[in-house]
Amino acid sequence: MLETNGLNFGLGAIPLITNAKSRSISAENPTGEVGGGAKTKNHLGVGWKGRAFIDLNAGDTAVLADIKGPGVITHIWITHTTTTDTFMKETGNRRRLDTVYRDLVLRMYWDDEKEPSVEAPTGDFFCNGHGVRCNIVSLPINVNPTGGFNCFFPMPFKKRARITIENQHEQFVQGFFYQVSYSLTDIPENAGRFHAQWNREDTTEYLKEYTILDGIKGEGQYVGTYMAWTQLTDGWWGEGEIKFYIDGDHPHPTICGTGTEDYFGGAWCFGETFNAPFLGYPYHSKEPEKVNKHGLYRWHIMDPIRFAKDLKVTMQALGWTRDGKLLPLRDDISSTAYWYQKEPHAKFPKLIEPSKRWSR
């Protein structure tokens, strides 16, 4: 295991000394400057938790990090509130408050690009896709009690890295905490840029596959899938196949899985939830008189899906009839796709508006 120009390739790289410079941005040091942290004064004086978080007004976009490269982001941690006392007192509406996880939109831009390479609701980016907190114990994404969101995907950049958060919620969000850790170092020429894109669809059209990702142009590798799946009927829901259409595949894919639970590392209808380093089924919720909801992740870290020209990824919604025949399902599905590629990338589709990001 090696470290190449600041990119850490596992525990074996820990003893290797390099000339990379460690930096970190937070509300306590919003520029990451040398000696720039813990300068805000409170009643205890300077340096005693004077500015631990920021607040986000409705409609505001805050710049979390704006870094001059070259370098690589090594860790992102955030947490934020999901309720506001004022809104609860005025409306008593906790359901709308839960939507904060989909109303705060995370975006990332590399090397002065105008269009984001990452655009996803915070909850879904960190594998919490149903507006509720769910612990995730995996290699690149960890969500820990209570709502500590961690990302360890390395994110290299040459000239500049900019990370923003937009509050598309209808109310003020008080208490947004964040920390972006990075190394200033030279980056290999073949280092791709990190990308993530969110989508949601109802599979209401008969025999229509759910689209995880489409329209990807360029050279790169696909490294992960998160899915938040809402059943609209009872019964087994995970018989559908994952399909990777690589470099002009048409009409059939090069890579085709054998079933939804198989793709996410389980078998025989799961039977229970689990977390593992590269794949997991950490969330299953069925409240009385409500539909089943599922959360699943799969990281292609040991087995990246490489493409040279283009990529499309789909998943079927498929179950069984009572007489044992395959049954296309009409479910409500959302997903986040994660990949690296050389820039420039194709412009993302317009992000679905907040009111339409939720399952029924």
C-alpha cells in the first residue's frame, strides 16, 4: 500500500513521510489559513468554542470551503439540526421538518468549473435517504450517533476546490456544523475528479427500469451506489437486476446482476439489516399502516466499473406474483451515484425541486 502525492492508499501508507501540508476548514477557521483557528471570542475569552457552527436562512447558499490547489480533500464531517422550535410551535408539523435532509443541497466544484461535479441532498449523499437518521458503518461513508455524517472519499483537485450548501428548506436552519480536512500537495495527472448525482423516479411506467445514472460522458470509473427504496405494494421487492451500460452498449449491457439483494451483497431476500465495509442494507422501516422503506449501499472500491467514453446505470423494480411469476413493481425510488472521471463532465440534469423529492 502506498501514498502517491497525498492520495492515501490504505493503512500501509501511514508510515510514509511526504511534503503534503495538512489543513482543515470549519466554522472556527473558515479559510483554513495557518494559525487561523479558534480566534472568535465568547464569554470565556478567545479560543473557547466561539464559533462552532453557522446558521442557514431559507434560500441562502453558504460556501463551506474555497481552497486553492493543488490538493486533495481527505475527510468531510457535517451535522445539522432537523427541527426548529419556532416552526414546531407555529405549525406542529414535524413531517415537514424531517425534509431538511433533502432540502439542504450539497454541491462541489473542482478547478473553477461552473457546473457542480457533486449535487445531492445532504441526507442522501451520506446514505440517509428517508429523512431519518440511520447509522452507516462502511469504508467511505460513516454516519454515527447521533447524525454525525462522515465522508472519506478522496477528492483531488488541481487549481481550486469549492464546496457549498444551499438551504432550500422553507425555514431557517440553526446549527449547521462542518469540517473539511485536506492536504495541499501535488496531484497525479491521472487522478480523476470526484462526482456524485442524486435522482428520484416513480417506476409507474410498465417495464421501465429505474435510472441511477445516465448521460455520463468521458473517461472514469464508477465507485458506488446508494438507494432509498419505498415499496408501494407489499411482498418481496428486490428481484430486479442492476445493469451497467458501458461505452456504447446498446441495447444490452456489458454488466448485468442477478437481483437487487445480490448486488448489495445479500441473498435470499436479506432477512435482516446489516452494515459492512463495502456494502450494506442498514435501513428497513415499516410503520403500522405505512409502506416498507429500505436503504442500501454498495461501494465499488475493490471492483470499480471503468468506462472510457460513456456510462449508464439502471436498476429494475421487480418482485413475484402469488403464483411465482416475475412481477414488475411500481415503486418510489431515489438514489445517489458516485464516480470519478476526467473533466470536463456532462452537465447534470436539473435537480428535482424540493416538493417533489419525497415518496408518497
